[in-house]
Amino acid sequence: MPSSTTKAKLSVTLSRELLAAVDREVVRSPGSTRSGVIEAWLRLGSRVREEQRLDQETVAYYEARSREERLEDEEWATFASDEFAAVAESEPQRYGDEPAREDGEPG
């Protein structure tokens, strides 16, 4: 877990159940502290929340596209799929079901 040389001291009030969960984690992780566990959980929660925000913004972007933008995206997707299929067909050792040998040559 990243550590900062300057940390702010903060007093918080937690439910007994949450404090018990923190204490269980401290016991399971020798060398950890209540502060360390709480900080790790807050960092994780912050990351999860940021991912949720990004997901929501991505959905909003795609839902807001015009009909023309959606059609263009579909055309690009079809083009990319067709091109990949052509390359995969021309290079089965690289993209096919045939496993490559350790030296990189087809099996």
C-alpha cells in the first residue's frame, strides 16, 4: 500500500460492526493497523467509485451518439472484423487453433 510521509490525523465515528470488521482484518494481516486497514479500504472504495463514474460516463457517451455516429461505428466495427478475419486466415499459425511450438514455428 502506498504510504505518504505527511498524513492528516482524523477522528471518525464507526459502527461497532464496522470497527469489528476492521479489527478482524488487522488480526488477519500481521503488522497492519486500524489506520492502515481503513486507509486501504478507503483507497479501494475510491477506485471502485471512480470506475463506476467512468462506466456511467462511457454509457452516457454511447447513448448520446447520433444515428449517423452509430452507423459509422458499426461500419468501422464491420471493417475491423473483416480485416482481422482476413489476416487470421492468411496467418493461421499466429491466429488459428494450431498451437505454435516453443520456437515460434507452427506445430
